[in-house]
Amino acid sequence: MKIKTNDKVIVTAGKDKGKKGKVIKVISEKNRVVVEGVNFIKKHIKAKRQGEKGQKITVPVSINISNISLICPKCNKQTKVGYLVLENGEKHRICKKCKQDIAIQVKK
């Protein structure tokens, strides 16, 4: 898969078209991703005991990977992902527009 966790992406289709966010989770078996701040649904929770109230909570739901596009961290443009294979066999993701290496920026 070309999209990884912690990548910054933009939604290209659907009800949240144009929104940007960070990838929280990648579900590679189903070709879906969960993006921060995008595609919420309301979930109703039933009261467990008498006297308690039920709740409505908003939950992020996955969207198809074809409906998002990567934002290059170097040029800040919507781009496609390419691969550069080095002589030692390592594969690096590169931006197709600026030809720079896309490194995953993990916050610690």
C-alpha cells in the first residue's frame, strides 16, 4: 500500500471532499483508511442500568483508499506516490511532483 500511518492526506471524493487530515489506521485487507477529522457517524449507546441515560457519540469510520490522495511533506502539494529502488534492494517512497523522498514523520 502506498499510504502509511501518520501520512498527511486530502479527501478527493465523497461528503468530506477537500478536507485534510492525518491517517490514523490503515486496513490493507479492505483497501480502507481511517483519517483524523473525516467521515464521522453518530453511534447510539444504550443505557446499561436503570436511571442512566443513553448517549450519542461520534465515531470516525474508514473510507476507501481511492478517495484520498497524499500530500507531500516537502512541496505541500497533492501528489501520487512513486517508488525508488536502491541498489541494495531498499524501496523508498517518492513524490511524483518534486521527486523528493517521503519520510514518515513520527511524533514521539
